[in-house]
Amino acid sequence: MLTEETRQNYIKHAFATCPFCGSQDIVGGSVEIDGNSASQDVSCSNCISEWRDVFTLTDIEEIRDGRPPFDLEPIKLGLREHATVLAALRLWQANHDSVDEGDLMEIATNGGAFNRLTEAEIDDLCQKLNLGSK
Ligand SMILES: [Zn+2]
């Protein structure tokens, strides 16, 4: 019979030894996944005891966000807003080489989610904004 201490000891030591006899001669079967838990039957070749390792999902780690880049809904700007956006773009473009980090870079890259616009892309955007203002 397994005690709570024996079970916790087994878990702490990365389930490397038989919880009954301490032998390292243990063999695990296939891992069965059921929802957010998984289990694996394990047996000891030394004392022929058998038990089940029970795993619980505790966290996930992002490997890749595969969603395609999205476009925002169109908005209308007032004349002053439009002029300020253009001025800000030209200021950003003029300082393109001197800004490598900081709050503005966070905004321009959506927190590093994508690369900032190149100077040529800013030109295109300014042209697009000018054409859209007609
Ligand atoms: Zn054993």
C-alpha cells in the first residue's frame, strides 16, 4: 500500500524509481490522454508492482500565433486629425534610423508582433492618406 509520503516522494523525484521497492527498473506503458489530464501505467520489473502516473495540464506555452495579419476597420478622420497623422508619419519617417526601441517602437510594431513600416512603406501610406482625403 502506497502512503501519501511515498507518493509525494515519487512525484518529486521525477517518477524515476519504483514507489514500492525503490528499484530504477521500471517500465512505462503508453500515455493515455483524456481531456486535460493524461495517465500512464507503469510497472516495476523488480517487485512486479504496478501503478498509474496521472498528469494534469497545468499551463500552455505559445509556439506560434498562426493567425493571418489583420486589417482594422476603416475610420474617418477630421482635417486636423488627418494633418496630424501625416505630420507624425513624416516625423517618424525622418527619425527612422535613430529610433530602435521605446514606447513609439512598441506602438509601431504592436509590441513586437510585426516589423515597423519601412521608409518606403511610410511614403506609400502618406500617399494613400492624401488620396483618401480628396
Ligand atoms: Zn518495485
